[in-house]
Amino acid sequence: MIPAKLSLHQRNNIRLAFALSIALALPSAPVSAADPAGPVTGAALAKACEGRDGWTDPAPPARIFGNTWYVGTCGITALLVTSERGHVLIDGGPEEAAPLVAANIERLGFRLSDVRWILSSHEHDDHVGALAALQQRTAAHVAALAAAAPALSAGKVAVDDPQRAIAKDYPPIRIDRVLRDGQVVGAGPLRLTVHATPAHSPGSTSWTWRSCDGDDCRTIAYADSATTISADGYRFTDHPERTAAARRGLARIEALPCDILLTPHPAASDLFARLSGGKPLTDAAACRTYAASAEARLAARLASEAGAVK
């Protein structure tokens, strides 16, 4: 039994140490997403998700760096940033993933009631469908950019979203704080900065914060999806305002402070390969490379649309 007089930070450290001692004592035990023993290594997370990238394919939780943890599924990122005075959850996957994310948080040894804020990347069901349920289970507040808040509150993407015709509705989310670009969301010592990056959707949002492993501190950029995809029949050339917004968003992503790049779909930034040591986890050029690739795809699409009308 953990003494009640200990601080939240001390209790969490005891839980994590106990979980890790179990994992280290059983090195040959197979890794399972249902195993309650605690966090796994990045390599074990990659192995557990090998050949599986479904939005609700269960994944075990793993440390990314310092106080930043992967608590999502094999196909959708959800992040927990922790402190001794409360935690921040970013994204939760589709509605069906809510119990998976909640179980991963608890598997790490953290209490759901210690999640103070829930944040999001963009207002599509595959990333925010679970947030209403997670908000209810944690009693956390939700903060969102003004451009994303109406869609999140309604559980329906905006009419000017290129994916409106194919987007699935989701349970409405109570928004407790509406943010402006550049504002900070805090929980205890945590400071997460919001960046409007409207490339993928009108309310696309990226986040940056510092995580430390001892004296080794790095800036983590959770850069939103950068793809400019749409429902069939939608032409970006017919919507110059949306095209201009997408270009602004990609420019913002390119300029993010970015030692470690994370993305809403882990495959978009080769996260599992990086966590398992197949590629470097830290790359100061990662956000620039990520944005440049998306800019090239948008240019190709615009050229294709222009050519189709000749």
C-alpha cells in the first residue's frame, strides 16, 4: 500500500518503479497490449504494432522521452505529458478507443483524475471521437483554438472543411477554454504552447513543449497532420481561401521549434521505427522535412487540378 502522505509525484514514481521491476524480472515474457504490468520499451511498442495500424488496434503504453508518453493505439497517437501536479492528454483516437487510452494511462501508474487538461490536434473523429468520454472519466478541462472549438462542441466538422462530406460525426465535447494562437496551457510546471497550423483542417492545431530526462531537455513538437486531402469532387483550386490557409499552416509547421517530431498518425513521422532505434528519435530538421513533403504534395495536387480543366 502506498502511504497517503506522499506527493502525487512520489506516488507515481513508486508505481512506475514497481511496474518496471515486474517487467525487468520477466524479460522473456511476451508483450501484450492487455498486459497490465506497466510501460514497455519503444522497441516493444513497435513490435506489438507490427503489421497493425488500425485506429482501434490496442497498443501498450511507452515512454517517448522524459515525461512524454505514448498512450494511443497502433494507428492513432494519443500523448500524456505528466508532472507531479497534474497531467495533460493530447488526442484520444476515435470514440471506440476511449477505454484503450484510459487503460494505458492507468497502466503507466497514473490516475485518470490527475489529468487536468485535454487538448487536440484537429477536429476529425479519428482523433477526437474519444474526447467526450475521456473528459467525463477524468473530469479534465478541454482547451481548443477558436477555429476548432465550434466543430468540437458540435461533434461535426465545419462546412468549409474539405473532408466535410466524408467526415464522421462524434460525441460533442465541452470546451472550457478557447485559445488564441501562441497561448500557453499549463498544469503545474507543464507549459504547452498552441500553434494554429490550418493545413489539414480549418482548426488544425500543433503543440510544443519541453520534456527533460534529467539534465537532457528537448523541445517536442506535436505537429498536426499536414495532408491536404478531401472528399471526392472537392477542388482546392475552387477554394483559394482554403488553399491559402493550408499554405500558412504548412509554413507554421516548418517553423516550429522541433527537436522531436510527433504526429497524430504515428506512421506519418515513422515514430515506431524511431522509438525502436531504427531511426534517430531526435532530428532538428524533422518539422521542416515534414512540412516540405506536404507542400510538395499540395503543389502536385493543385497542378493536377489545373491540368484537369484544360
